[in-house]
Amino acid sequence: MISFDQVNKWYGSYHALADVSASVTKGEVVVVCGPSGSGKSTLIRTVNRLEEIQKGKIVFDGQDVHAPKLDLNRFRARVGFVFQSFNLFPHLSVLDNIVMAPVNVRGSKRSEARVRALELLERVGLASKSESYPGQLSGGQQQRVAIARALAMDPPAMLFDEPTSALDPEMVGEVLQVMKQLARDGMTMICVTHEMGFAREVADRVWFMDQGRIVETGTPDDFFLRPQSMRAQKFLSELRAH
């Protein structure tokens, strides 16, 4: 579904991604973890070209992401992306936030898009909030609306860039619950997250990054119980101490 082949990215002289090669198969849940500044968010943002790469190749569902003639808006509409900071339109109701892209980008009928939006709000536990505005919702509710909005475009895969890091602790669980259900339903997912409990419970594989490289990859059991690299061992011992 998603593959990285010798991907490199620089910010000036800073080598943010260094020879990253990895792949995600259909229906797989991959959690990307590592210390701050290790390149996790940069990596996930290259998949829909929020970050350009200077070298290498990324393929998403058979499409070369950095092909010169790629219709970027059409392509991005197919990549479900959930940000740290929700990015909802504050002047639109919850329902209109979800309906907007299917109608404007895909040309769906508004009536059909509304029905689908209400189904998705039911799925994320917010059916009663369709006419509310983002400012009337908690952070956890806003993030669940953002997930519903991404799902409205029927993406073949979902990308999550630290979706719970801007939330109060008591709201984290409600967002992770929705993500767990997506995983159970067979959605292909890459999640950049610090929620190690989620990684242990839901991930098929964990990628551990440090200094722009994937240093280690394995099942949650292998990563958490038998980390191979010194860097991963140090990271996990610091997490446990914390």
C-alpha cells in the first residue's frame, strides 16, 4: 500500500531523512516512534507531499507520490491525514466540515455526502454533535470529527501525525478508541505517536526512528521486550523510568 525507497530529505544542511526504505502492506497498522527530532513527522508528511523529498521514491497505492505530473489536490484527497491540531474550519458546523471535501473535490451530491457524514459521526460517537461548531467541542471531540472528515473521502490508508499530543490526558482515550476500531476494521494505518500502550495493543509493526533513519523494525513484542539496538533500549528504559 505504501513504500519508501531510499528516501532522503534535507533542510539546508540538516539531513532530516536518511536513506529510509520500508513498506506498509494493505490492512497493516504501523506505529512510528522515537525521540523528538528523529524524523517521524517529517516521514509521514512526505506521503502526501506536505514535505518534499530530494532523493528516493515513495509509492502510495500504486502511485508515485513525487511524479512530476501528479495532480496533487486529487491525490491528497485520497490520503486520509489526521493532524495534531485538528485543522477544522471554525466557521462551519461539524457536518459541513465533513461534507465539504466530498462535495467540492469529488463532486458528490450534497444529500449523499450528508448521509455518509452522519454515518461517520455515528461511527466516532458524535452523532448528536452534527450541528455544533468546532469551538463548542472538546479537543477530543474535535479530533474525532477530524478523523470522520478524513474517512469521508474513503481513503485506502490513514496517516496520523501525533493525533493525541495536543489533547488533555483524559481525552486521549476517546481518540485512541476510534483509532483502535479503525484498525480492527482493517484500515491500513501509519501512526506517529508517543502512546506506547496503543502501539503494544494495536500495531502490527513498530518502526523506531533516530536521526532520520529507521533504526529498528519489529512486532510490538519484539520491540518492547527484545529491542535490538542500543538506541531503542535507551529510549525504552527512559520511557519506563518516566
